[in-house]
Amino acid sequence: MKILLVYPQYPDTFWSFKHALRFISKKAAFPPLGLLTVAAMLPHEWQKKLIDTNVKTLTDGDLRWADYVFVSAMSIQKEAVENVIGRCNRLNVKVVAGGPLFTTGRDQFKGVDHFVLNEAEVTLPAFVKDLESGRAKHVYTSGEWPDITSSPIPLWELVDMRNYAWMSVQYSRGCPFDCEFCDVVVLNGHRPRTKEKGQLLAELEAFYSHGWRGGVFVVDDNFIGNKVKLKTEILPVLIGWIEEKKRPFSFSAQASINLADDEELMRLMVRAGFDTVFVGIETPSDGSLSECGKHHNRNRDLIAAVRKIQNQGLQVQGGFIVGFDNDLPSIFERQVNFIQSSGIVTAMVSLLNAPRGTKLYQRLKRENRLLETDITGDNASINFIPRMNYETLVSGYGKVINTIYSPKEYYERVKTFLKEHKPKRKRAFRPHLYIFTGVIKSVWLLGIRDRGRKYFWRLLFSTLLKHPRSLAIPIMFAVYGFHFRKVVEGYNKTLLALRHQSV
């Protein structure tokens, strides 16, 4: 059996880092971890190839080679998915589809021969067995939350790691919280299920043995869902491993704001090599937090919590949302003020959307407020009728992203971050060629050609005077800022079209 695993292309979004990657000569931010894991679950004797269309062109020859094309994707990749399915149909190549996009919205797709949905540890073995016996069904689904200690090491030999800026690893699935707009619990459940320490180290060893040295993103939706296990089992053994290997990796993860309540956990994470956490802050409005069920963010000083995390040596990236029913027109200025005061340089601000299966989706459906268009995964889209005046919401969102990513405000935020960030150890310097070329490109593009060049140089000179050992940080942020501004330019075109859209 010849299996071609295809990962569809990402459009230009905040998370694609497309415009930042050009500085370090990388083709994509992250490898397709889900497909690589699925590949490891397939029979060893089957032939397998992987085409990540973010780094390599998918040809008709690739498709004709395959007996089956396996496709996995998220909502942001929907348009690219439809293109891949259409090409397979024209060439009479059978399509097997799975992953988050299809699990919650398979009815949107025609031309798929087999849907293998939910978690592959449960549904994939049944599909493989039926396929080998010639009686494969159209749909395989399950409500079971499997023990992920059975999940194999991804088949990393299928990709060229040099194409990527970061590697990815999964430690847990599920989240103990239940935010109304979030589909994590729909896909992965409430109870965090974790891998064992030996399993996690084996996956890291696989990176190491393939020559990877650099950043590793822990893809868990909430890395700290099981704090006790992290503190007593996982982080202590990870600290020992990474020190033995002379710190080949730095880690980033997603976590909830209650990380700020646990200094021991933060210290252990930093010792283990973590330097960045993405936190879903969403909004400074207590009424909107209550509305969406984000109770763990309520009744606390969110800016103080962010600073506490930054003080421990962890950069906080933040997720923010506008468009809640409780949002007032003042929310846009409040969001800007919060982001600027907090020193959250990488602030991902989105219009609220209702993913299928979520409590928000069900509520809006009952209220007859859902639009015919489904979510795109794009920050600058909306799939329901908001309580706020539509024009006010769209224009207000545009003001937020254009303000926080304008050079003046953005570089000022980097300065605020540098004041609060207290790294506990010096980061290992690895003299890769792409780092040197990246610095040269950043100076040329951002210090000479960019419209915000005066703020770029002010930031660098300020850092040399006040934080000379942290000079690499503002250069990194400057490159990110260039990407974010490019994305905002594209979003402005989308928002212009939305303003003329009647809801």
C-alpha cells in the first residue's frame, strides 16, 4: 500500500510567521505533527511519503503515485484542503481525511472517500483493519478519549527538519476549563490526558538524534492542565535530560493565566528550558469573561499576573478577542491600553467566532444569530450576528490591530517587556549561518528600508544602554513585528470588505 500524507497550505496569518521566516531562510514555522504521528501508526510495510505544501509543491505525479492520500487540517486551511481534495478527485485518487477540521465539519466536504475522525489512536486501527480486508467504511468516529501513552513517536524521517523554524511535541490532550467559544474540550475533552516521562524524553531524543538544535513548541492546548504531574514527574526528569544534553532546545507552550499563581511551577519550567508561554487573556472586561465562562481569568489583576510570569523569565504571548455580547464600544481602547501596559509584544487579537460544537455555537444557533458562512480560522472574520453594531465592531477591531502593530506602539511595547522580563539564565548561543544572515537582513529591511526605522534604532540603542545582554530579543521582536504589520495590511483589506457586508 502506498500512502501519501498531504498537509495543506496555510494562508497568511499571525501564526504563519510567513514574513518573519524569510529573515532566517526557513519555509514554515512548524512541521505537521498530526500527520507524522498518523504515519507512525500505519503498518510498517506500507510505503509512506509526506508532502507539506507549506515547504514543497504537491505535483500530480505525487498524487498518481499514491493508492490513498491522507489529508489532515485545521479550519484556517479549509480553502487549501478543498483544492487538494479536488485534485485527488480529478485524478481518481482515493482520499482519507481526519483532524480537527473534519472532525467538527465533515458535512462541508464532498469527494472524501473515508473520514477517520476524532483521535487516531481509536479510529485509525479500525480503518486500517477494514481497508486491508477490503471493506472500509465511509466514516470512522468515536467519543472515546484514549490513553495517549499508546501514541507512537512521530515518523520524523518523512520531513527535512531544516525547512522549519521550530519542532513540535505533544505531551497532553484536554483542558480542565470550559470556555464557551473554545472547541478544545469538544475535540479533546475536559480531563487532561498525559504521556509518561519516558515517552516524552524518547520523542525529544528523536529530535536530538536527527540533529535538531533550537526551539520546540509543546502543542498542548493547556500544558499546565495537570500541575501535580508536571512538578513531581515531568519537569524534574526534563531538567536532568536537558542539562545532560547541554541545553540543545528551548521550549514554548500554551498555558492558562493561573500559571502566575504557582511560582514553583514557573521556576521548574524555566530550569527545564521554557522561555515562552502563550496565554489566552481574551479581554480586560470582567463582564465578557463571565459571559464566555473564562472564570479563571476573573477577579484578578491580569496585568500583574502577566508581569509575574515575565519576571520569572518567561515571555508571555497573549490571545485577545473582541465581539463578546457584553463588549461596549470602549472595549477597543481598553484592549489597546491593556496590551501596551502589559508588555505583551506578541498580541494575537481576533474577532470572536463560534466554532462548531462549542457552547457558543449552540447558544447562537438557538438565538438564530449564526451566519451561513462558517468560520475560516482567520482572526479578521466573524460567523454570527454580534450584539454590538456591526460597523462599530469591525472598525473598532481594525483600530486595535493597526494601533498595536504600528511601529511606534509596537517598539514601545518591546521596551516595556524588557523592563519586566528577568531571564534566569543566559540562553545558549548557536552560531548557525541563518542567524547571522537574519541579523543582516533585519538591519537592512527594518533599520534602513522600513517606515518604522527610527523606532527600530531607538529600541536597539535603548537596549544597548539598559539591557546589553538582551540585544537578540529586540531584533527577534522587530522581525516578528515586520510579519505582523504585513498580516495587518492584508486584514485591512478583509475588514474593508466586511464593512460592506450586511448582517
